Amino acid sequence: MAVVAHEVRKLAKQTATSAQEVSQVITTIQTEIDEVIQDTERNRRSGCRNSCSRCSG
């Protein structure tokens, strides 16, 4: 029984760690989406099509 309890605790810790990693990935994606939206709006207002930081070149 102790082995099972240990494995359950271990899996719970792994699950918590994975959930935190997923949350960080989601936050990064949201930040990048916000930056793209800001670049798009800025470029739309200025009439520029290729000067944003993501598509320069």
C-alpha cells in the first residue's frame, strides 16, 4: 500500500509540474499574439505592410 501511495504522490507532483509548464506556454503564446495584434494595428494605421519586427526583411 505504501508503494501505491508513493506512486500517487509522485504522479501528482508530475501533474502539477506539467500543468505549470502548460500554463507558461499558454502565457507565452498569448503574449506573442498580443504583440502580433499590436504590430498589425500599427501597420494598418501607418499603411505599411512589411516593417513590423516579425516580418522585416
